[in-house]
Amino acid sequence: MFQGALRSRPLVSATLAGALLLAACADGELDDAREDPGSVEDADEADPDDEPEADAEDGEPEEEDEAQAQVDPAEVGANELGEVPVLMYHRILPDGGSDYDLTPEEFRSELEYLYDNDYRPIRLDELIDGDIDVPAGTTPVVFTFDDSTREQFAYTEDGDIDPDTAVGILLEFAEEHEDFDAVGSFYVLGSLFGVSDDRGAEKLQHLHELGFELGNHTLTHERLDHLDADGVQRELAQGADNIRDAVLEAEVRTMSLPLGLWPDDRSLAAEGSHDGTAYEHEGILLVGSNPAPSPFDDEFDPLAIPRIRSLPPESYDPDDPEGLMTSGYWFDVFEQAPERRYVSDGDPGTISFPEEYEGELADEHADRANPY
């Protein structure tokens, strides 16, 4: 099903990539501060002549069932060296906002497309760990949300989650589609979802309890390329502390670069410390405009993970340059070249792929390789 020629990865021009980096988040910067399990028959009615079935063979049918449940990677077109879409979201607004925002209807439409085309959500920390547990024949997709705005997560006057926020829409969609999990990764600022510090901390705790990942987006959304080494570390250390103060058990393992811009010393985006507070990021998100390599691919760099700006297929116009390299564009690419997609074999313990791709497997994953 998902077989074909060797993958071809088009390159984004430096001009286009630079424009995307500078544009991301820019429209939202001024808005960041807003706000009886069963019954048993009576034993007396049992026939004393009835013989209970032998227990000695109880384990055999289960083992047989497990063997039958194994999926042939070739039958589902498994390619766990294929590419993974990491989608970038900002605000969910009734009027659609800027080019980096969506309406609630557009977000729901994109979820419908993803579900109908066999994409299933995971978190970014699961991607960098290679802990990808999605059904056989499906493709992982990562939802990432920048800037911790009110439109991403809010409550109604009754205290319920607002159904037109990103979290509300995801939860409702997952409830209607039992094999589609409401998971994703939120990259938060000091201004937490447009509410007071205490209320924002409660929201972070709630997100954590719902199973979302909490990641660092700095404290104040400063351009890291405009700061000296001390300033970069201050922003990132305080950003990590902002999360850990609210959610003591939170592991802040990943971060999103504000505007996609690196500090002069790129190593400081990964780790550093300020005023006794240390941070360490195992995954770093770019703004950039293409799918991510498989975490098992030799080209995968967890400290430079590209993302795709969301633009649902119904809103994508191939003749409009504004739609170039958006999710609508890439979904179209994957439909035309399905061999490029990461397709799961359903077993998180193995890495299945057509044998012609074997040279793309990173050496450290060779013990899990299952070429066919």
C-alpha cells in the first residue's frame, strides 16, 4: 500500500525559510499577555457431572491469539523510516486571525482530515524518545501549540473547558473518535492563557493531568538572537521554572524557539543555567516548513526539529504562494507520494521498513530493525 521509490526531500529556499522564521508568532506577540461487572450463576444449580475444562492449556490459546495478532509489516505498508508531520498552531479565533491562526471550524476540519487519512497524535517527547505507539497502518502526527494564549485553553463561566478553544476541540474530537487521543505539546510563556498567575498555574496543572506535554517557550518571548549569553539563559531558566513551579512533577524536556530564531551560541538553547536554576532541553522546535525525519532516521536531529504551519486542506490553494509549505501542501505531497510517510507496524518495539531504506537507519537503532 505505502510502497514506492526512494524518498525525495525537497529543500526549502533560504529566502522562504527566513521569511517563515521571522513571521511566526509575530502577530501574536502583542496578544500574549491577554488574557456489577458481571454475574455468576448459583453454584447449587451446577451439574455435579460437569467436568471443568483443563487449566493446563489455558496459556496456549492466549499465546496463539498473540501470534495471530502480529501484523505483517508488508501488508500495512509499514515504513517507520518515513517522515512525521509536526504541526504548529497558535491561536484559535472566530475570524481566523493572522496567517498563523485558525478558526475553530478550520481546526476541526484539520482533525477530521487527519483522522480520515490515518494520522494519530503523539507528543513531542514521545517522538524524540522513539516511543511511537500508534496502530498498525497509521502515521504519527505531533500537535504543538505556541504562546499559551487564552484561545488555546480557557474555561466557560460555568467552569467547563471552552469547547471552541484548542483543548476543548481536541477533547471533544477524541471523545467522538475513540482511537484518536487528545494529546499534544504546549509551549508556554510567563503569561499563561491570559489569566492571573495563580489561575494560570491551575491551568498548567490541568493540562498536565489531561496528558499534554508542557514545554518551554521562554518567559517573555524575547528574540534570543538579540540577547547575550546571560540573557538567553535567564529567559530559558525562568521559562522552565515557570512550568515547574506550577507543576512540580513536570519534566520540561523540549522547547520551541521564539520566532524560530537561535541565540548566537546555539548550545545555550539546549542547556544552561541562571541564578542557580538549570535547564536542559532534549528536543528543540524550529518554525521551519517541512516534515520531520523519523526519529530512527540517520538525519534526525532532536535539537532541530522542523514544523509545518497549519493550513487545513480545504483552505489550501495550490496556486496561492501563501499556502506553500503549509500542512495542506504537505498533506497533498503525502497523498501523491505515500511512500514518504512514516507508517507504523503497530509494534513500538520494532522498526519496520522496506529493505531498500535500510541505509537510512541510524546505527543506534539497528537492534530493533525489521526490514522486509
